[in-house]
Amino acid sequence: MRTGLTEEVIRKLDNYATSDLPEPWKAALSFSDHLSGSPKGPIPDELHAELSQHFSADEILRLGALLAVGSGWQRMIEAFGIRPDHYESGQDGPWAT
């Protein structure tokens, strides 16, 4: 929300593939899903083609690097049990379900 996303846009993220979000966003979100491990392995040709419709090769690499850093950072936060400043003792972390 601090970056200008609305509640409406945030609600669409769960089902982004069938939403009316812009096509470049959908491609980037598919890339994010792939890099997060579902599914694992090399980027499928179809996903690469979709990304290439909206982004240059350099932009795809930058997006991949940003996603990798963000994912790794989140895993480190969870591994070390880092809590937000507003955390109170006994409260679950923000990633708890």
C-alpha cells in the first residue's frame, strides 16, 4: 500500500493469471512463481517467450536478480526469527499462517 498499490490490485494477486492485471505484471508474477520453486527447473520456453514480449533480456535478468535477492532476504529473516519493530512477545511472525 505504501508504494501505491490499492486493495483491489492486492486482491487480484492470488489469481493474477485470470485477473485483469496488465500482461507485463502477469508475466513478472509467473516468473516470480517459477523462481520461488513452483515448478522447479529451467524457465520453460513458453514463460521466456511471454517475458520477452514485455521485457528486454537485460530487464529479465534484472527482474530475476531482484526476485532472488528478495526471496533470499525473506528466508534469512525467517531463519533468524527477525521480527518487525511493532512485534510484541508471544506474537506470531508476519509469515505465520
